[in-house]
Amino acid sequence: MAGQAEGQQCLAKRLASTFLGKGERKGGVINTISKLTKTCTLRLTVCKLYFILSDKVANGGVSMWCELCQGNFFDEFQMEGVAAEHNEIYLELVPENLSRALKTAHSAKAVKIKLTNKHCPCLRVAVELVSIYLPVLKIMKSVVERMKNLSNFIVIEANLSGEMNLKIETDLVSVTTHFKDLGNPPWASEDGCQSSAQGRNLESMAEARIDIKKLQQLLAGQQVNPTKALCNIVSKRIVHFILLHEDVSLQYFIPALA
């Protein structure tokens, strides 16, 4: 299979609401499909997206056909099939995985859905986030351990200027530890996740309030001794830690709390 499908600057809330179900919606498209099947086929055309399930009727299988107009969800939509006369793309996917990825779109300003083919064809969902290198983990561990005695929750915030803050706020105390000049990974050249950095306020902080015990467990229990450590923050959604050492990669996800 060859080709590329790309939606830039999606209508994030509409996309997430329709696909996932929100508010008065009892269930969204993707959630409904994930309850019917573990895998389905995504068919992309210039005008529409189709989710297709076609089991063998001889074995008692069922069929499903879901049709969406791309113009209702994307500000921009580009695709190119294997040939001009066959300008379509077919991709088998796990709807549950797509559902999980799209959940971050509820609070995202922009969502990009892209078909990549690095090792195998796959659908990639990228939301606007802040990626930053972590300070020395021993120092970070020491700070978190002290803060753990003051609160059960910690706020991690970072920006595109290489600044990160760890802070706790209670009725009795407010404590903030500042880290500067940490640097930001050059994701823009590959993913476009931060490709709009030139038009964004580099000082603007992305933040997430998380369980401090879960962060402390990560810092206290890691034995990888990483050569690089970084985190991705999707505001008020999730903090994604990545520890890299030679051929070892440890990824750790901590969901944000209200």
C-alpha cells in the first residue's frame, strides 16, 4: 500500500465529540465500532472516510459500514492514493487504539492525523504538546521526595524555551522549583507536533496536575540510568516520560487530574 493521508489543524473538539462521544452523546463512532470488532478497515478517499467490517458470512460473521464526510472534520485534508485512477487508501486498524489516541483531542487546540510508513503503514495522531528534556534525575528525585511530604499532588509545567517548573499548592503552602535551559527536542522536523512553534508564545506553559506518588515511584524505581530523559506534556491531559539508554527505551504515562 502506498500513499499519504494528512489532516492538519483538525476541528479538535468536533472530531473528538463525534468519534468518541461527549456530553449528551451516549456513544461515539469509534467507541461503538470498538465494541463491535477488534479490527476494522479504514478506507480513505478524497471526500470521505469509511470504517468497514466485513467478516465471512459463511462463518456467521457480520458486516458494518460507517461513512463520514471529511469536510465536516478537517480544515485541511490531503491524500494521494497508489495511482490517479485508484485514488484511495486502505488501512487495517484497531479502533480501540484510535479511540485512546483521540481522547487527548478534547483539550487540544489542534490535532494532526497522518498516515506514515516507516516500518509498516500506521495511522498517527499528534496533538499540540510541549516536549522538554528533564533535569538530572537525581536532583528531580530529591525535589519530588521533599514535596511529597507536603502534598499528594504535583503540577508539572514546561514551555518551548527550555523551562520547567515543579510546584505544589495547598491551603497552607505554595512551593515551586524552577529549572531553566533544559532544551526542547527537535520534534518539529519529524512530526509537526511543534511545527507551529514560530507562531506560538514560547514562554507559554503547558501544565498537568498529577499524583506525586506515581512520579516518585518512577524516579525512585528506574534502573535504566538513561543517557537522555524527556517528557511530553499535553495540557491538563497527560504527562509522558521517555527514558533512553543505548537500545533501551522506557516510557511512562501519568494521567492528569482535575
